[in-house]
Amino acid sequence: MTDRLFNNIFRNIKINKTVGIVNNSGEVLFSNNVELVGKKIIETFCYGEEIYNGYTYLKMKENKNREFYIFGEGTDDHTGNYCEILNSYLTDIKRFYDEKNDKDSFIKNMLTDNILPGDSLHKSKELQILPDAKRIVLLFRSKESSEMSTIEALRTMLPEKDQDFVVSLDSKNIVLIKEIKNNSNNFENDEKIEKILNKLCEICKTDVIVGVSRIVNSISKLSVAYMECRISLEISKILDSEKKIIYYNKLGIARLIYQLPTTLCELYLKEVFKKGSIALLDEETFFTIQEFFENSLNVSETARKLFIHRNTLVYRLDKIKKLTGLDLRKFDDAIVFKVAVMVNKYLNSKPSRI
């Protein structure tokens, strides 16, 4: 259990007695009287209840590795009862968090493929995690470190469900594993994830993007789903999109480009742009091309969206043809150019291989 949690518990204890926890060296670790924290109030302990220097001490339950004691100010029966109640309460809290930490550790090992298949089945049953439930993995990545705030925000936004998990991988990467109870093999509820993203950005005050895996039907495949999330976020660097939600099953041709050797990609660019380099195209030209693609190669509709005359757009397209040898009004040439732009972006982004 974290120090932060203990501090919160004792800060909120509303009784007119000083209570707290000491270690077996007699040093106060936590107390509702902050002035005592860090001070030594007893020299030695014997097992069982102790009364010393005006305080009652009671050994905490279920401490296998280290010994801790509840203490209360006073030596009467009421103080002993306070210590008993506090002991039972903290024991229950500790048991809950130990179990939760065991689950988090297990889930992390499953995501990173750091557990044997046979062990995973046994451990999942032991932790009461359904081994064959349908699940989807979402990897939330923030630009700035915001580990605890992101975790807490995610947990508050999700209903309390035994088979949903939020685990931290590091200060910038948080994983949500969500159970899917319907019969669908797709999870494409952008509106729901968008709502979560916007709330996270508001709470954590940082930009967040999310990679979404395909649905898996076994806990043993969580590592595959997690890998898909990581690949999604890497591939998003080569997409002409400002989307914050990247679905692995919607990456299309970008997934193929990602798997190509860089030498093959460089050769492809040289073959496509025989007449000149892609670097000759300025930002305005690229913006025009993007609009042209988004409007299904429709000259009139693109000109309307760009607020330019149709002949101006035709002039720009002719200029692109002259520089690259590709006429984007032709479907085949447009496909070649689109792929080439993605390949070029992929090479410039230098994504790390997963």
C-alpha cells in the first residue's frame, strides 16, 4: 500500500484521540497527529498488545515480511477498541490493495508476454480474471509525464467492473483493458473514446493519443493486442491525419509500408519521382493535394472547398504533373502519389521498430 494512501486514511480519521502506525523500531510512520510522524515513541515490542508511556499498541495482522503496530493515545478499554477497529479496517484495505497490485502485476506481465501460457491460465483463475473473455486494449500516450493523474482520471471515468483494468507502464503510457460483452468483433465507438480523451486532456492538461487494438478472445492474446496498439501509434506518424484515435484495423496500406525495409522504400521514391524530388513540392501544394484526395479527385468540389477558381486548381495540378510526372486526376497516378507521400513521411519520421 502506498504512503500516499496511508496518509489520506489518517488525515481523514475524525476522533479525539491520537492514533497511527509505528514500525518495529518504534518510529511513527503515519498518524492523525502529523507532529508525531518520524519520531520514535517506543523502544522495543513484545508480541501482542502493549501499553507503554501512555499509548496502547497492537500488532497489525497479516504482516509477513515486516512488523507494524497500531497505536492509540491512552491505556483504557476504549483505546484498545479503537486499535482493534483500526487494525481490522487497515487489514481489509491492505488485502484489497495487495490483490489489486497482484492483478496489475499479472496484467503487465501478460501485456509484455512475460509469463508462460500454462502459468497465465492458472494465475488468471487464482486472481478471478476470466481467461476467455473478449477484450480490447487501448494504449493512452501523453506528450508529458502525467502517470498518476492519468490513471486516476481513467478510473473515475469508467464504471467499476471486475474485468476492466487500468495499468501504468511508465509516466507517459497507460493501458486500458476493456471487456467486450456483445457479440461484435469490432470496437469502433469513436464518440465514447473521444469523450474519454477530451476529459483526460482537460484533467491532465496534456495532449493524449490512443492506439486501439483489435478484439482478442483470450487473455493469452493480450500481448498481441498491446503490440497492435504500439504499432498503431508508431504508424500514426506516417498518416496524413490529425486523429487522436488510431485503430489498428483501420491503418490500411500504412501497415504494409511500416513492414517494408527502408532501402526498398527509398528505391520506390526514386522510381516514382524520376523527374524531380518530392522536396520540390511546397506546403501549399501538399495542402491542395490533400484536399483533392479528400474530395475524391473531384476538381470542381476541391476548388469550391479551397475557395479558388477551378482553373487555378487545374493549373496547380498541371504544375504537379510537370514536377513529378504524375497526373493526380488519373486514379492510378493518384494512388501511386498517395503511397509515395506516405512512404516519404515514414522515412522522415524514422519510427522505431516494435
